[in-house]
Amino acid sequence: MLQIVKQQRRLQGQQVASFNLNKTEAERCARLSSRQDAIGKSQGYVFANRAVTPPKHLRQKEYLFHLKKQFEESELVGAKEKARHLKEKLEQIQLAEELMQQREEYKRMKARREEDYRSALNTQMRTGRLETIPKSQPDSTEPVFGKYDTNADKLEQQRQRNRKVLREQLETVESRQRAAIAAEQRRRQDETTVLARARQQLMEEQSSRHALLFGARKELEKEWCKEAELKHVRERANSLRAQTPGKSVLDQAEKYSRCRQCQRRPCNRGESNIWSESRYASGSRLMV
């Protein structure tokens, strides 16, 4: 008995599990189909006035043309750079060769001069001209030059000339100092004038900017006040419109039709189109 109950429970669990599996699979398939439908719908649009899409090869040709042009430009720049480097290298080599030639020429000239000096000394030694030159002898025991240059008159004249030169030098120095001081004063005055002009221009610019900003702020405040007033008016109108449907009484009454049975007139005040019992007998087709 216990085994039968267990087997029934097992069968019931298998059925429940298979049902849950089928249900989950169906929901998954439904989600996938809905997602695919949404993707398909979102990817496809039809524009009636849209221009025809040009073929891809036109744009590819344009890209190819630009790429070729860029490649040629890069090749040209590289060739120019190589030519410049080669020219610089050749100039350096030529300069080194010229310096080497100048150095060799200097060495040859130096060696030639040394050889000339050596040959001249050898010639003098062979001829014996160095021994025949007499030794230097003083001509007199007293000084020969400047003997009469230091008398009293000449010394006084020299002093006067020195005083005059000193005075002229002092005047030149003073005049240069005065000119430097005047130039410095003029430079300071010019700088002061420029600074004052710049300060005045800055103050005027700040004043104009402040006036412009103040005017713009006033205009904005006016616009804001105007917009606020319009907003309040709209809000009051909306509130009034919300209180009433926005239609007149006649327009509101149009949706209420008259009774289909009695069809009373609008001026009816209690009257009825149905006959009373005195004029109609119940259950009879005749009216008296």
C-alpha cells in the first residue's frame, strides 16, 4: 500500500515537472518571438519622401581617391625630407673638405715660410754679414729728444689745456646727466599718461558693461514680470475653465435628447401625450 502511494506521488511529481517545463519553454518562446518582432519593427522604417541611397562603390571610389592622394602627399613629403637630409649631408661633407683643404694650405704655407727663414739664416751665416754689423754706440751723454719740452711756459700752457679739457669733460658729463634726467622724466610722464588713459578707458568700459548688464537685467525683469502676469492670467482662466466644461447651457443640453415615448415639447409644463382612462378603455382597440 505504501509503495503504491509513493508511486502515485512520483507520477504526480513527474507530471507537475513536465507541465512546468512545457510552460517555461512556451513562455521563453513567446518572449523570444515578441523580442524578435520588436527588433524587426524597430529596425524597419519606410519614408515616402526619402532620397534613394546611392550605391556603395561611389563612396568607395571617393575614399580610394582620398587615400591615394594622402599616400602620394606622404610620399612627396618623405622624398622632400630625404632630399633635404641628403643635401645637408653633402653640404657638411663639402664644408669638411674645404676646411681640410684650408688646413693643408696653411700647413704648406707655414712650412714654406719656415723654409724661407731657414734658407735666409743659412745664407747670412755663410756670407758672414752678422759679424760685420757694428755694435750700437751712444751718440751723446746728454738727452737728445725732449730736451726743451719742459720749460715753465709750456708747462703752464699744458696745465691750462688740462683745465680746459677737464672743464669740458665736466660740462659734457653734466649735460649728459641732465639729458638722462630729462629723458627719464619724460618717460615717466609718458608712462603716467598712458596708465591714466588706460585706467580711464578701463573705467569707461566697466561703466558701459555695467550699464549694459543693468539694462539687460531690467529688460529681463520686465519680461519676467510680463510672463508672470500672463501665467497668472492663464492659471485663472484654466481654473475657471476647469470649474465649467467650457460650454454653454444649450450646448450642454444638446446631448440630452427628449423622451422617445412622450416627445414632450420644451415648453411643456406637466402635460402628457398619453390619454387618460376616461378616454381609453383598457384592453380595447377603440378609443372613445
